[in-house]
Amino acid sequence: MNWRAAKAIYCFEMARMWRTLAQSIASPVISTALYFVVFGAAIGSRIDQIDGISYGSFIVPGLIMMSVLTESISNASFGIYFPRFTGTIYEVLTAPVSYIEVLLGFVGAAATKSMLLGVLILSTAFFFVPLEIRHPLLMIVFLILTSVTFSLFGFIIGIWADGWEKLQIIPILIVTPLAFLGGSFYSINMLPPVWQKVSLMNPVVYLISGFRWSFYEKSDVNLGISLTMITVFLIACILIVRWMFNSGYRLRS
């Protein structure tokens, strides 16, 4: 394992975050704080408790998950697409590094940024709503799994995209709607029975539900199913990335 190469890629990607703090960190935190103000204070005061939890507190896990998964995809997809766009990716491909070391660098940096953002949003939430984290270790596990898995997914998008438009089409047209409809702002148990079944086809529901359970021991689906779903998606992303590197899919041309 060439740890020096993985560290070099990792540090290069992290340095890009420090150069763009306003865009990478400040903007998502401020946007999420506005959600707390609008939904937690203005709208939440007019909504009854959900499963014995105040509405402002109820939406915190969903907002964190929504921000983490979208930023994971954005950071990882841009991180690998830009070297492809400029042609510098060939320097990485011709270097004596394996795809595992490349993944550790690019995906590790994207996941680190997302986890840092998640922690900052969680810290911000304490200023707006009362919070209780009953299972902090499980919360950390979900945060790490989500960050790594969706960074891998973003990495796949960054390799698949052959233009800036394609780089944004999946996050905007697919991921963002799934995140908003994944129970971030409501419990799927509040929906009619038919729409509850439809919601279970949304993979984001399992992420948010499991993450919310680590806070309040309340969830829409079984905790074991949530962990299984995110693990299966993680393995699938790893297999796809491995195939992309072994076949050279859009990396060698």
C-alpha cells in the first residue's frame, strides 16, 4: 500500500476545501440554519409533536443527512471530474498507485469534508432546538457510512459524466428530490398507506430513519434494515468503482 501517494491526493483535495471555505463550509451551514429558522421556529410552532418529539428537533437528523449526502456527492464528483476535464488525471493513472490508493485519496477527502460539515450543522442545531443524542456511537457510524458511501457514488458520477451538465443532472434531478421526499421534514407514518409503501422504495428513507433512531430511538423502518441498505449500497459502489478502474471506463480516453 502506497500510503504516501494516497496522502498526497488526500491533502491536495483537502487544500481545495480550505481555499474555498465560504463555498464548501459556510454556505451549507448557513442554508441549513435557515431551515432551522423557517421550519423549526416559524412552521414548527404550528405543528404538533411527532412521536413525542418537537418538530424543530425532529427535523435535525434529516437536515444533517440531507446535507451530508448531497455534499458527499458534490465533493467527490467534482474532485475526480476536474482532473479528467483538465487532463491531469493521466498523471495519477500513470503513477505507481492502485485504484485503492486513488480512492483513499479522493473519496477519503470528500467523506472528511462531509463529516466535518455534518458535525458543524449538528453543533449549529444546538443553538436553535433542544437535542438529545441517545446513541452517539451509532450516530457516528451512520455519519461515516453515509459520507463514504455517497462519496463513492459521487466518484462514480464524476467518472461517468462527460460534461458539466451531466455532472449536475443526477444530484439535481434525482438525489435532491429523493432527499426531500425521504422523511427529512416528516415521518412517513403520517402519509396515507399507499404512499407509505411508495416511500419505502426511496433508499434515503432508510438513511434518515436509522440516523434519527440514533438520536431519539424513533424511526420509520427497522434499524437493522437501515444498516443493511446502506451497507449493500456501499458494497455496490465499491464494485462499480473497481470495474471502472479495471476496464478503464472513461478514464483512459
